[in-house]
Amino acid sequence: MSKITIALICIFFSTICFAQSEIPVTFMMQADVTPITAGFKIKSAVASPDKITVRYDLGDETFNDAHSTLIVDTNIPAERSESFYYDLSLIKNEASCLLYSGETVPYDAPTLEITNNEDVFVNISTENPLLWQKFDDVISETKANIKDINISFAQIPSTDFINNYKNCTGEVTLMVGLSI
């Protein structure tokens, strides 16, 4: 009977040791949000054009790249001296093609590249958002930002595409939010 007691005590101590290996860390954080800045918001985020039609290039066996512009406008007065930023996240990026047979088949989602604060194209994906983008433009006396968008598409061999694919469609959803 004493052997059973010893075994239970070992298990009990092992559990205590494991539980004590996780130590919570608490720290203080302060954010100053004044009533004036609390009302600032993004008024609109618009892609122009917001509907894009591309053509299949037989030589490259892909759809031609497409280009758009993202305009993010706020209600923040342009004369404010503080820097304001926003985050841009890709929420949805889907594509599919309709075959002449009536069957819908998946198509690789397009690659999205958007200009960053240095006007360099960077890849944006669901795992790789574009963070801390500065409002460095002015529209109608409010802080804004204008980004270039490049959309590129995966290859579809012309032997598969010709006489098989009726059309392809896709949808991209971006989310824009002020950074605090």
C-alpha cells in the first residue's frame, strides 16, 4: 500500500511543477486618446476602377496584369501636425473559372501587390497585411492616402484554356482600419 501512496505523491508533485512553469507577466500600458482624436475615422476606402476585365494572353498563357488605385480618405483635418496611420488587410482573394461544360473549377487567386510608404510594391496576402501606412496625401482638406495596386494572375496552359474555359471570375476584399 505504501508503493501506491508514493506513486500518487509523484504524480501530484509533477503536476504542481508543470503548473508553476507558466508564470504570468503583468505590465501597465497607457494610450492617450483625447475626445478630439477619438472621433477621427476613415470616411471611405475605394478602389478605382473597382471592376476589372482582363484578357487572356496566348503567348504568356496567363491573363494580363491589372492595375487599380486604392484611395483611403479620412475626416482628419489636413492641418493636424500629428502623423496618422492605417492598416490594410486582405480578407478575401478567390477566383474560379467556368468551363464550357458548365463545371466551375478553382483557379489560383491572383497575386496582389500594393505600394507601401516608400512607394515600393509589396505583396499583400491574408497572412501578410500592410501595416502602419501613413496618411500622406490630402483630399478635400482631410488626410488621405493613395496606393497603386498591381494584380497578376497564374498561368493556365493554352491547351487547357482554348475551347475549355468560358470565363473566369474572382473577388478581392480588403479591410482598412486606423492604427492606434
